[in-house]
Amino acid sequence: MEIIQNILRTVAKRKVVNEKPTIIRTEALDALVVRLDPEELAGSVLTLETGSVQLPDLAGMRETLIGVGGFVDIEVMLYDAIIELFIVTYD
């Protein structure tokens, strides 16, 4: 999974804030990466071909992301009925 995560981070570096997500699909897993404005993150729905993830729409999440910079990168990996979600922030 580390290789896929490195690929997702490389793709994320080239994305524009709020650009359509990039989806990578293989036999073993589905992966998605998107760069979002932190203020639009809470409640977002991230859709892969085999499922979707909805981030909580919580005030605490918004407060946590105050001051993290102009964007956050979201990485989602779905494999063997396991969902891994990473929120990468930049100061």
C-alpha cells in the first residue's frame, strides 16, 4: 500500500484545488486523490467505482482545519472491504 500512497501523493502535487478527483483502479484496489479547500471538506462525498465515503459534517472538523493553508489532499484506498482515508494538511 505504501507504493500506491506514494503514487497518490505524487498525483496530488499536480492537482488544482477543487479539481475533479483522480481515480486509480486496479484488480486489487480502487484509489482516489483530490485536493480540496479546507472549508469545503466537511460533508464531502468521495465516490469510487466500487463505493463511496462521506466525510462527517462536523463543526469540530471545520475548527480542526482552520489555518491549515489553502488546501488539503484527500487520499482514499478501498481494498478487501477495507477503506483507508488520509487527510494530508499543509501549513
